[in-house]
Amino acid sequence: MTKAELVQAIHAQSGLSTRAQAEAALDALISTLTTTLKAGDTVTFTGFGSFKVAKRAARKGRNPRTGKEISIPAGKAVKFTPGKALKEAVK
């Protein structure tokens, strides 16, 4: 599903009067999620799942072209953990 398809689905199901309002709502959600995760907080939607920032340790890797060992620096990654209701719905 693309963003445009998601906006169309939100517009159809939410009762918002215009597609632009649905897109603005989606953009606000994404912006709020990004800001919250950037601050290091967790975002939880009961029944759906939670988003959190996890730290990745520095590690050694290999360049696939040359096979030369390289050092991969430490970093952060967003992790999603699905909730029970979502797990059950997908089964």
C-alpha cells in the first residue's frame, strides 16, 4: 500500500470531508511519531503495537564486493513490536 492509497482508505473510513484533510491527518501522525521517537520515547497503540528506538552496537562487517573487513559504527534503529490483536488478525 502506498501513501496515496492509505490516504484514500483513511478518507473513505473516517468520514473526513476531503482527501486533503485525510492527508493532513496522516502527515500529522507521521510527524508526531517521528518527533516522539527522535526524543527517545516509545509510541504504543494498544492492540496494534509499539514503536521504540533501539541502540545498535558497533560491529565488524564485510564489503560484499571485495570481501574486505569493515567497521560498522554504532547507531540507532526504529523497532516495531506488533500487539496481540494485530498478531491474531494476521494469522
